[in-house]
Amino acid sequence: MARGRYFFYREILPFAAMITVECTNVGSNILYKAAVTKGLSYHVFMVYTYAIAALLMIPLAYFFHRKTVLPQITVVLLGKFFILGFLGFTNQFLGYKGISFSSPTLGSAMSNLNPACTFILAIILRMEKLKLRSLSSQAKIIGTAVTIAGAIVVVLYKGPLLITTHSDQLKLPLSSIVLRVMSDRSNWLIGGALLATSYIIASIWYIALVKVVKEYPAVFVLVFFYNLFAFIISVPVCMISESNLTKWNVPADVRLLSILYSGIMGSGFGIMVHTWGLHVKGPVYVALFRPLSIAIAAILGVIFLGDNLYLGSVIGSLIISFGFYTVIWGKSNEEKKDDDVSNGYNIESPNDAVAPLLNPLK
């Protein structure tokens, strides 16, 4: 019984949670892209999103941690929360800007740089094992290199159009078509560069969050401070960038829906689950679930947004997926060997891996 509970909390629950978060992230990207086409400024989007997430965390933090003896919040700890907020804001700022230049499909494909970068940083900081003579380590190295190569293919090679939902382009004169193709190509490269930078910063954020959550494991309080500081940082930056006050009035359509969804499911639920997953399984495990968003984003982007699907995205995504599953195999094989050596974790206390994050009464 204890072994079954341990397996559920340590393996099944994190796996299901990470898949759910990737689905919600794709939904957030799809709604954001739709809102942008309606005229929503991403500066406005970010400020309101962080505000909603911070407000949401206040009652949740009270309910889940009202009987928990919390670590003392010091100036140094607040500084670490501020750094997390700064990294998170920078990551999302560049990410949403990249999506506005390209598409949610490219955003999801480029997100697969995140596992590779996180893996490299984890090795440098000795948070991940690396034995060059081990088949598991060789698989992780090869998979990481292949993942990066696939991301480069997605950005640099657009390729012929496979699926299109736009027919108006065919009615344009040849000169207009050429100009549009050149503009699309330029935007595609800019978007890819912004997204790549965004996910490199996201890897740094993962590593930093692992350090902070060990020091302050009350996840709802931590996520509240993260969103609070991200909101504080975003207000002056976004107000300066978006000085048109009429843009800050959001009508009750897909623009408002996008902000509410992202605030609740993205900056709220998504960050909370990522924080818990980092505490339980580590940064590489959480980052490895990014590739699951490729197929979801491609299908939903074509169906709901009318995004075009290009051969480069398909080829790059296949290469990335191959690299991803190679890393997954290597990591799983390594963990199995570690469990065999240590005869598993202490199964008499299966909740230790998740407490106090899931137990509101502890």
C-alpha cells in the first residue's frame, strides 16, 4: 500500500500534472495570438495577467498554508523572489513578443530548447549526473544536441507550405506576394530569435526556482511573491512601452478571455504546478515535457487561428521530438539504476516528497 502511494505521488501525479500544464500553456498561447489579432497589446496583457495571478494566490496561500509553520521572510529571501519575478517577466516578455512575430506553433517548437538548456545548466551546477562512459549519459548528451539542432531547423528553414487556410494571397499581384513572403520570412526569424532567448532565460528561471523552493517550500506563498514582483516590474516597463491609454481598456471579448485564462491557468496554476514539480522531480524533468506542446499547438493553430503549417516546422519538430525522447530514455534508465542501487526511496513516508506543497493542514 505504501509503495503504491509512493509511486502515485512520485511518478503518476507529477507526470499527469506536467501534461496538464503543457495543454493549458498551449491554450494560453492560442488565445493570446487570437487576442493580438484583435488589437490586444502584449504590454497590457502581461500587467493584467500578473495582477490576476497575484490576487488569486492570496486566498489559496491562506487556505493551504494557514496551519503551516512558514520560514521567516527576510530581505535576502525577498531579493530572491524579486530575481524570480524579473527572470519570469523577461522570459514571458520575449516569449509573447516572439509569438506575435511568428505563431504559437513556432513558439511550441522553440520551447524544446528549454530541456536542452536546462540539462546543460544542471550539469554545470552539478544538479544532474554525467558519466561519459555511461550509455544513459551518452543518450542525454546526444538527445540534447539533436534537440538544439531541431530548434535551429525550425527557425532557419521554413520550407514549402503544407497546410494553408488563407486564400486571399492568391488574389494579390506578384509584387505584393513577394513583399509579403519577404516580410513573413523576416518576422519568422525575429520571432524565432526572441523565442530562443526566452526559453534560455526560462532554463535559468527553473534552476533559480529549484534553489528558492528548497529554502521556502510554501508553494502558494512563493508563487504569490513571484507574481507580485513580476507585476511590480512589468508596470513601469509596460506603461512606458504602451503609452496609449485607450489600449488599457480591454473589451469583454477574446482579449479579456485571454487575460483571465492566462492569469488563472498560466501565471497562477501553471507556475504553481511547475514550482511543485521542480521541488519533487527537479528542473530537467519539468523541462522535458515542453515537446508535448508541438502537436497540440500545430493542430489548434491551424483549426482555430488559421495558421499555416510549413514543412520546416514538421521536420524540425520531428528532430526535436527524437532528441527529447532520447534524453527521456537516458534519464529514465539512469533513475532506474539509481533506484536499484539504493533499493528505492523510503516508501514508509510517501508524502515526504510532496509535503508541504500538497498538504494544506501540515
